[in-house]
Amino acid sequence: MEEEMEISSSTQATESSSSDIVSRARKLLFRRMLVGIKDGRFFLGSFHCIDKQGNIILQDAVEYRNTHRSSPSPMEQRCLGLILIPSSCRTSCHVDCSIEEQLSLLKFQ
Amino acid sequence: MDRHALHQPSSSSSIPATANTVWADASSLLEAACKDLRDGELIHGENFNLYAAMSALEIMDPKMDSGIVNRYCSFDEAIEDGVAPVPISSDKTTDVQCMIDIMDYLLTCEATWHKGHSLAQTVFSCAYLLRPERTSSHALLHSYCKVIRATCKAVITVVSDARTHEEEDLFTMAYGLPLSGDGDEKCLSLLNAVEENISRQLRACKAPSSKRKPLEDIEPLQTNSDLEEGYCKALLCRLRFRKHFFHVLTCMRRPQGRGLELARKHIASCISELGIILKSAEFLMSNAYGTCEDGTEDRTTASGHQAIGFDASLNSRISAPTPPRSIKILSWKKAIEYFEKLLHDLDIICSYPLDPSLEVLLRFVAQFQKAQPDLVARAHLQLLLVQDGKLYGRCPMFSLIIRAARLPEVFLHHDIQKNEYVVQLGQLVINMLKILCTNAAWQRRKLGKILQDWRVIYVQIELAFRKEFGEGSSVSNGENASARILKHILIWVEEQTYWISHRFLVLGFELELYSPSEYCMVYWYLYVVLIRLAEKTHLKMTVSDGSAKQKGKKRKDSPKDLARDTRIPPAILFLQCQICLAEGLTLLHAALRNELMVLQSPSPFNSEHERFIQHFELLQKACIPDHISYPSFKESTSCARFSTLVMYNYFKDAQNIAKEVRSGFSNDPDRLAELRVLEQVAEHNSIALNVICQVGALDPSLKVSFEFIHHPCFATVVVKRS
């Protein structure tokens, strides 16, 4: 009986990576996400997808950029639609959430 | 740790989350989650579609991300950094040198744009053009920028109005670009003022100092008196070229071709100024400051020095989300060559006498297209031909049709012009004229498509004719004008349909759409179409002559008149010559296949029948001609043998006809030239045929090829020993 349960739990693990962490990441889907990249731009869109390498796809993305290198300066924005941000150029990643949720996210620091 | 966790992105003040939410750093969570993922596994929602995700723009990929922060975050930052200083230099000589470089580079950008690239990447890569107010303190730069903007606007208007630029659709894209600067229409008056000033400066520097009157003592253009004359002249020819070019555009746009003569004068001035601009290169190169670009042939300015103030990335964000493909700006020399050709093509258009005959017009357009004019010239031609639904803006389509159908002028005001089919026919003619002004590839595709429309209108008019006038085909003199008009129109519509088919087939040669193994069927189809074309043209001529004769006073026909009647008109003989050539080429090709087993269709992918359908589908669909199909082709060519060919030499016939009909075209240099070429082809092919017949079957080393060395459509048969 125990053996069976062990087998069934391991098969469950291989069928879908339903680790706790991945489920929590899944909860972030469709939320507004703000991604900063190396050249100083920011992209705001709905979190659509992420892969193992950390490449992120945002839907209905808007690009924000400073009009001058030295902040503060007014920002320009532009609509881009569906975009893919390679993990190599990503410098920051923030999600729009309530204060309570933020506290739970803190657990991962 | 806490501080790090609560860290908001620096932009959060300007990119706020909602009222009750904050930005929380998710990177650690995501990193941990990614570690737990298996290879190839994604975190995505139910609506995720991998195929759709492929269309996502990849950030930081230069081919997809037009917003990559390069050197400057914005146009203002670039200006602050001195990308486009005003004045260009505090030293007047340098300022003038740089100004000339800017003028030259703008010319090359303009030519590159005309050749099919976007305005934003070419002309408007010039920072000086992007903010008109900035240049107001520098008269020369300011006036030049104004005339450039006004010229670009005029050219875009012409091409947009012609609306046949779908294939060159980058051309008219000008979103967000300041094409209509304030007061740009007055650009010429400003330019004239600047030109006048520089002319005075030129006069002043040429006059010996003793003779210089105090009144004429004006400030020189720049500081080096040895170079004053050279720089004044270099500037003047460039300013004058722009002035005259702008005039050409405005004159040619005047309705009903009223400005064509004046345009020709300005074109001549443009060409002469271009010559002076070219000559100025020597002076400019020898006095250039700084380092020159490598390779004087590729240089983009006369001096060889790179122009200041150009950066295509400055306005890349104004364009679509994806960046345009990278382009290469033409060299300065090539740009001048482009404008020379453009002006030459525009001159041909301006010298056209606006003939009310459709026949003459069609020949003119076909001849004009042989020089492969570019988009701007073709757009001008189209707008000249079709304005307000009338030919040249003044001849209604009905009158054009009446004349084309060789009906007497008295019918020009006949009520039948209100008939719905006649009106539709007028529309088809307008459409055809517009199509004939487009580039070869677009033209051929569209001509193929309209064949069906022309067939349909023929059927409709014929049905209407039969319904009203019954089956009687007698065209009685003045009995029923409507019947006569419709009868003539029907014949002309058939002729015109075959003319379009002929052009469709011929353009295939120009576009190299036929492989050598397919020449047999192509020449065969051409032969069949030409025969019908000749038939209908001849019919149209005899029917109109016949009715004309009936109207004349009754008199005894002299033998001379009879002889004249039986003589075939030169236009028909011209077609007959081509028919013989086409027939000869068809049978020669067929005989080579049948007897020597050469030029077979080697493709394992489609059969000859399939290729036949692919090439002639549009013609077949429109039943052009009727009862012609692949089996008829096979029937005509399967028995082709050299023994029969040599007995009846079609090429010899073509040669003889060409010689005979020369006198009929003494006033037409273009047709005479073509006749000469056809004669050459006929002569060569006749000889080749004899050689093959005598030697061919015995000598396996003989190589026969079809080359277009004389005529673009009728091949010359070349026989070689391999």
C-alpha cells in the first residue's frame, strides 16, 4: 500500500511539475508585470508565459522610456502588443499586487 | 533584506500600480520556479498558443525592436548632444562646406527613397528636417529644408493620387514626419532670396577689387577669398536644381497637361544644373576638410566627407513597432544618375502631344515602359492620362471609344453613351490605362485579371445588341445609329481584348517567366493571339472603310481604288510579320523536340499539360481565344518536322513582309526601328533553320539555343558546336 502511494506520488511529480513554487508562479499569470531591461527601458504588460531559461512573454505591453539618460525626466510610452523579453537583458521584474501578497512574496528572498 | 524586498522600481513614481496595490519584486519567485521546471516546460495560461507566441516581438533584437536605446533616448537628447548644430559651424567656410555636404546627402537620400525605401530612413533621417523651427536663424539651411519638405510632399501627393503604388507601399509612409512645415509653400520665395544673395556674392568676388563699388560691398559667403568663387558656384547650382525641380513637379500637376511645355524648360534647366553639380565635385573634393570616406565611387557627397546631422534612429520610434529593414543609401554618383534618368523620363511624358487616339496612346505607353521608368515618372504619366475620369482631363471615355472604334465624329454626342454597358466599358478603359502605367510585374498580373472583365462586357453588349436589333448583322448606312455604334464597339472590344492578351504574353518574356522548354507553347499561344488580333484589327478597319465608302458619292471604282482596297494596311502587315516569326519559332522548337529530342521539359513535378494550364489559365478562363486548349497545341506541334519546315520557311516570309512594310511607317521612327529588329531576327533564324536542317540530325554536337539578343520577345536561334 505504501509502495503504491510512493509510486503514484512520484508519477504525479513527473506528469506535471506541480511543485508548490511553480504553482505560486502560475498564480502570477495574467497579472500586470513591470519588467526593466538593460538599456533602461521598462515594459508593462500582462504576464503571459515564462520558460525554464527565464524568458518572459508579456501581453498588451507598453514600453516606457526616459527622454533623457539622466533621470528624472518625463517618460515616453509606446504600445507594442505581444513581446518576448529574453532573460539575458532583464534587470528587474515586479508584479502588481496587494500589500498582503507582497508579504508572501517576501518569503522568497 | 527587508529594504531590498520593499524596493520599488525607480520608475514607479511615473508608472504607478493601481490605488490599492504596489509593485512587488517577483524575480526571486520566478527564478525559483524556473529551477523547478523541466526542460522545455513553460508556465502559461489556458489561452496560450505556442504558434501565436511566435509572433511576439523580441526585445533587444535589432530586427524586431525599434526602441533599443542606442546613443540617444530621444530626439531632444540628440540635439542637446550636438547632433545637428545650428549654425553647422562657427567658421563660415566650414559651415558652407558642411551645408553642401548636407545638400548632397539629402539628394542621395531622396534618390534612395524614390527607389523604394521609407522616407523616415532616408530623407527624414536628417535631424534638421525634423524640427523646422530650429533652422530659422540660418537662411540657407532653412530655405533648403523648406524646399526639400515641399518637394517630398509634392512627390508623395503624386504617388498617392496615382494609387498604384501598392507594391512600393513604403514610399508614401510618412506618419509623424513633419511634411507640412509652416510656410513651406513659400519655400521658393525664400530660396530665391538666398540665391540672389549668393549670386551677388559671386559677382562681388569675381569683380577685380579696384572696380568694386562701395554699394556692392557685401559680406562674402565664407572667409577664404580663394575659394569664394568655387563655393558660390557649388551652392548656386544646387539651389537652382532644387528650384527648377520643384517647378517641374508643380507644372506637371497642372490640370489637362497645361503645364507640360513649361515643365520641359524646367527639366532642361535641372539637367544642366545637375551637370554643373557633377563638375563641382572636383573642387569640393580637393578642398574637403577632415578625412574622406573610403572609396570615392561609393561616397555619398561630392566632397567625400560625411554629412552632419543625419541619424536614421532618431525617428525610428515614430514608425511601426518593428524596425524597418536595413538599407544602403545610394552613392552620390548613382543618385545623380537616378535624377538624370527621372528627368529624362519626365521629359518624354511632357513631350507627348496628347493624341486623342487610343491606338497612338497605347503605343506611346508601351514604348515609354520599355525604358523601365521608376515609380515617380510612372505616377506622373498615369495622372496625366487619367484625370477626373477623362483622358488628359478633357476627353470623355465615350469619345475615346468612338474614335478607337473608327466611328465618325458625328456619333460623339449620341445618347448611347448613357447605356450602362457603354459606361462600364469606359471604366474598363480607364482601369486599363492605369494598369499600363504600373511596373511590369504588377502590370502583367492585373492585365491577366481584367481579361475576364473585357470578355464579360463583350458578351453583355452583344446580348444587348441582339435583344434590340435581332440577329441581322447588316450595318446599314444611317438606318440605325445605335446598331452601328454597338456593332463597331463590339469589334473594337474584341480587338482590345486581344491587344491586352498579347501584352500579357509579351511581358512574360520581359519578366523571364518562361523557361526555354516552354517557348514552344508560349510562341504557339502568341501566334494564336496575334492571328486573332490581326483579324479583329483588319475587320475594324474594313468595316469602317466600308461604311465610309457607302456614304460617299456613287462613282465608278477606278482600278487604283480597287487596288488600294485590296492592299493590306501596314498595321496589319506589321502584325503579320510577327505572326510568321511566332509560327516559325513554335514549329522550330517543336521540331527540335520531336526530331532531335532537345529542349524537353525535364521537370518531374509537372507535366507539360500542367505547365500549359499554369501559364495560360487566365487567358483560358476568359476564352481567349475560343476553342483553343492544350490538345489543339499538341495537335499543331506534334507533327513538326524539319523537312516540312525547310519547305515553308516562315522566317523568310517574316523577312519579306518586314522589308515590304517599311514604306508604310516612314513617319514612325519607333515602328521602323522595331521592324528592322524583327527583320534581323527573321534573317538570323532563317539561316539557323537551314543550318539545322542540313546538319542537325547528323551532328550530335550541335547545340541550339534561343537567345534574346535582338528582340526582347522574339528569340534569335543560335546554333553552336559544343
